[in-house]
Amino acid sequence: MNLAADLQNDSNWQQVYTEEREVVYDAAGGYTALPAFEIPFTFEGQIIAIRALSKNAKFTWNFAGKISQRIQLGGGATPLPVATQFEQNLRINRSTLLVLSKLTTEYELLFEPFYWIKHINLTIWEYIGTAEEVTNEALVRIEGKIDDIAAYGT
């Protein structure tokens, strides 16, 4: 499946989440790793952009943590557990565009910073413009070509 979307248009994006966290050092100079960012709402859009900035990242670090798309299995009075559908490491101090699977109408996001990350500013944008599936158009065109070939010489 391929999507056609106008990603360069600013009005097609909505910033939906931003949070900054920093470790707190104890008297001995130790610290507890940053907890996971459990985004407190569900998403419906298939296209999101995420940026994980850190003001004290070393230049040798490539990744800030892991982002996961989680979906609720089942439903009703006793739903099944939440399952991870997709996960990917997020580059540190870079923006990442994700085109997520549309298995359900809504999903959750979870960001787990790596234990060595001492500061993170996480921002998420959701694409709210129109995104059209272009796979069907290609299939119709291919069907037409096959019909032309089949009709050739008759």
C-alpha cells in the first residue's frame, strides 16, 4: 500500500504532544533512568512525525530510545491485553516520519528512552491532511494494460 499525502503543507500537521524530562541526581551523584513516555491519549492518523531532542547527548549517540505503536486486542467487558504492533528506535536530535499500519481505528504510542539518556524533549505531530491510497489506481491501470494485451490480435 502506498499513500499520497501533502507532507510539505504546514496546515496539514498538528502538534499533539510535547513533554520534556530530565533525570534528578541524588546526593551520591547517581540517578534513576527516565521512565517511559506513555502518551495519555490514542491516535487515529496513520502518519506521524516524532522528534526526540536531548541537550546533553554525546555526538557518538545515534538513538534516543524506542517508539512503539500499541493496539488494544479484543474489546467488550474483558478486553485482551495491549499488543505491540510496531516498534522502532528513534534517532536522537532528528525528526522521524512514521507511516503506521492501519489495522485498527486507533492506537497508542509509547516512547521508552534508553537508560543513558539524561534529558529528552519529545514532540509528536499528527498528519491531519488527506492521504489517499494509490495502490488501487495502479491496479486499475495494470488491469487495463492486461486487457489491452489480451485483446491484441483478436
